[in-house]
Amino acid sequence: MFLELVDSLRCVRPHEDSWLVARADELVERHIVRGELGCPVCEARYAVRDGIVDFAADAARAQAADASRGSASTRAAAQSDSGAGAEANQALALRAAALLGLTEPGGLVVLVGEWTACACQLLDMIEGVQLLALNPAQELQSGGPLSLALIPDVLPLAAASARGIALDAAHATPSLLAGAARALVPSGRLIAPASTLVPESLRELARDDEHWVAAANPPSNVSAPVPIALRR
């Protein structure tokens, strides 16, 4: 977990927002490899192991996330051997970049579930972004612009912290959709399956049979008209 990215993370328990406090037992090139994130409000503790922050609500959910990640990793490895996996991931990265409007560097991009399969390809295409992969669908290693976390059905992100978020079908729950809408910066974009509803706070930009993409409303720069009196 990239140390500076901790400022954009929040506790997954229901209470007012507060920054998390990081303890780094092992730090490599500004990445917490082993340590802990703590919430000063509720005193929750989230372990960091092998660079992955575990926000899972309990051990059973963490084990399920690990098992899902492992089985997906096996499938990805099998596909990679045939060459199909690399092509599929490249196509997925192109789709993510286009739908999220990643034409300029900078900002935080969040991929969840199956979208994380294209994390490395997306980073090769777009420079200067920080990428957070949640519940990764294959084995990824935290480092450089890539950070990893395991999550429950709550998005551990501060309001207005991400320029783009992509949710797969397994993670397009009402809770994660609402959290994603809240986490977007003005004009930031969210990708979700076409079968889900677009949050009311977002405006839909486009959709096809697989996905829709919606954007957070831009800030209003138009002020009320001010009467002007001319002096004579």
C-alpha cells in the first residue's frame, strides 16, 4: 500500500469520516509491505500483509476473498499460457481507459474484482496515476503506482478522492455503488454492469449490453447575476 494513498482511505465501519493512521513495520520505496492501519474514531485495526490492506469485516470474509482471488488467479494463469489472457486483459484495459476517460495523467483510479485483471496493462497505458486494486482477481504485487486491498461490502474511500472507478458484477452492490458515487471527484466516472441502476447523484454518459458509464456532476461555477450600477 502506497503510503501517500492512506490519506484517501477510510474506515469501513459506520461512523463519521476520519483519516486512518498508518503504522509501517516494513516500508519499501514508500509502500507499506507489513504494518497496520488504525481508525482513531472506532479503534478498528486493519492489517497490512505483503503490501495488501485487509479491510474485510471478519476472518471468514477474508478467507472467501483469498479463495476467490486464488481461483481467479489459477484461471488467469491458464489463460495466460494460451495467450488468450494477455489479449483479453489488454482489451479490458483499453475499455477501462476509454470509458473512464483516462486521457490525462494524475489522480486515483480504482479497479474492483474482475477489472483488476487489467491493472498492469492499464498502468502501462496511462502514466502518472495511482491505481488501487480491490479484491484483485489475480495475483498482483503492490508497488510503484499499484496498491492492493481486500474489502467487505463497503468502499474504504474518502469522498471526492477518485477520478475513476470500475465495479464488476460481483461487486456492483447497492452499498458499493453508493460508495463509489460518493468517492468520485467532480466529473469523475464510474463503470458498472448494465443490469444495475445508475446512482441518482450521477449522470449517465453511455451504455451498451455490458456496462454503463456515468459521471459525477461538475462543480457549478455559475454564480447568481449581480446588479451593476454605473456611477455618473
